[in-house]
Amino acid sequence: MTEKTRDAALSYHAATPPGKIAVIPTKPCETQDDLALAYTPGVAEPVRAIAADPENAYRYTAKGNLVAVVSDGTAVLGLGNVGALASKPVLEGKGVLFKRFADIDVFDLEINASSAEQFIEIVAALEPTFGGINLEDIAAPACFAIEKALSARLSIPVFHDDQHGTAVIVCAGLLNALELQGKSLKTARIVCLGAGAAGITSMRLLMSLGATAENITLVDSCGVVHSERTDLNDYKRPFAHVTPLRTLREAMAGADVFVGVAAADLVDASMVQSMAARPIVFALANPVPEILPEVAHAARADLVMATGRSDYPNQVNNVLGFPFIFRGALDVRARTINQAMQLGAVHALSALAKEPVPAEVLRAYRLERLTYGAEYFIPKPLDPRLRERVPAAVAQAAIDTGVARAPYPQHYPPCPDRSS
């Protein structure tokens, strides 16, 4: 980041009032009568109603549209373990995105916890307040255990965006990239660099779509995850195969797909040149990808590519997922966000990229035209159709799998046909 950009970012956050989010009343509070309804004595009536039937909390309070964005600060962006307090700007930013894209309110909660168990107990105790929990910037492998424990204990959705949000967008983009390159997910050889939350969960979701474990080579900081390694945790071990491959360079030779969720500049031109015909490269490290698009395209003219950056085509951006996934889950009062709901989002995003792009999207990105192809196979974040399509698909999947507690929202249009 340049000094000018750094100063601009600090000034943006420091402008009065400091930070990026606030709480405002949603009901009139101008008269004595208003105050009597908002607080005592009027507030006693919804209290009695909720005590009689807890579901009334969704009718009389903000619970049904309120999400907790929670972190312990152990894996903040690309900055690592900077602590809970330093994660607050990121969590406030997540609140901005929830509100801007899906009109969901957020309380950001930065938790100093001495262990995963303490973190779990603190978050579990907050269940009455929220309609959903968004876990954020929690280091692997603890993030897997934390999400699993909270999902089992709570009757509201718990969603670790660094895992599932990334996985949904990766899968949606990869389905389209494979189609453009004339390849099949079932037979594609996939190399994933990065064996943390995003990498492992993306590979799991790809397998639910038809990728085979034998065709996935996972690579971590020690090299290829293989069957002879004795340092693997429970989350990496299912990807350990009998293989002679030991390095990323060896794994890349002949691969159809590279997915990078690791760090900058770990892939060079010769590695891309060694890939199979019509390769696919998703270099998603931020702010500097594993290989820059200009380097990758110079190495292979037949390549299609995505990054995590907004200044290149095909951005894998979690804002395409988490606001709309939670919107769909909240609107049917889902108890969880299950795999079917995630796959609903995958198919909705994949299908949307193939439709004609509205003029308002072109104006937002200062483009004259945008059509499905190598330069556009993932929807743009400012596409207003996302607000209809993705929540609708998620809500319908929640209903179909029996985790919804409310009927299908009538304001949603019909779901897109996911069979095509």
C-alpha cells in the first residue's frame, strides 16, 4: 500500500464520527407517548409475549434481521494474529457490507478468548440476541472446531465466511471456467495451494459438486499433502494420497486447475506453462496474488483466470455470497446454513453470470459491454440482481431440506432453474 493510500484509509476511518457503523432507532421517539411505547410501560407487552412464546422475538424485536460478526483476531486479512481489538475495523467493514448489499443489521463482537472452548462458550451465550452468527478471521484449524461446536449447539445459523463464503464463490466461478475451457469437474486435475479454512472448505464443496478426491492435490507450507506425512491435522488428512509428488512445481505439471488461497508470488510463469491445455488459474491471495494476471496470460494464451482483486476481471469476492446467503437464511428463519443452501448460492451465482448484463451494472463499472466469457464468468458485486437471485435460492434450499421455520418470502421472485 502506498503512503497516499494508507493516509487516505486512516483519514476515512478517523473522520467524525470515528469508525464505520452506528445504531439508530427504527421507531418514532419524538413524544412522551412514543417514549412510553418504546420503553416503560409499553415495552412490558412484547416482553410478556416473548416470554409466552420465544418465536415472538422475531415479531417484536430486531432479532430476525440482526447478525453478530464475531472474531478473536487470530487470522485478520493477510495480517495474521493481530488480536481481537485490531480486528474491529474489519468487522465494522463487514457490517457495512451486510447493510449495503442485503439490508442486514450487524453488531460486531471482538472477543478476547484464551482458548477455542472459551470462545465457543461466549458466543453460544449470545444466541438470544441474534438471528445469525458470522464467524470471521479465526485461524485454522481452530475455526473448524469452533464452527462445528456452535452449529451443533445453536438454533440459529452459524457461518464462517472465510470457509464457506470463499468456497461458494470459488465453486460458482470454477463451474463456469471449466465450462468455458471445455473441461469436466469430475475429471479435472485440481491443485489447491493453501490448506487453511478457505482451501480445505473450497475443496470439500467442489467434491460435493462432483470433483473427486483422487484428482485434488492439496499443498501447504511444507509441500504436497501426501500419505507419508506425519504432521497432518484431521482436516488435511483426508486429502493425503499415495503420490510421488512433493512440491508445488511438481503438482502443477499437467494440472487443469490451480486454486491459490495462500500468499503472494508463489507461482511463476514456468509452473503455469507446465499445466494442461486450456488451464484455469484462480490466484486469490490479497492484495498480491500467487501470480499476477499479466504474468500468467503471457505464459499461456489459452488460460482463463480469476483473482481476489477488483482491478482485474473475475474477482472472487465474498460479498457475492455472505450478505445474500444470510438474507435468505434469515427470511425463512433457518436453523442453520447447510450444504444445500450453499449449493443453492453456487448455482444462482453461476447462472447469473450467463445472463445479459443490465445497463446499470455497466454504468457502475464504466464499461460499454460485458458478456459471459473469459473476461467475465463471475457476477459483479454491484449487480442488483444478486439481491433477488441468491437469497431466493438459499431460502428455497432451506425449505426443501426442512431447516426453515417460516414460509417462503412472497417478495422473492421464482428461483432460477438449477437443473439447466
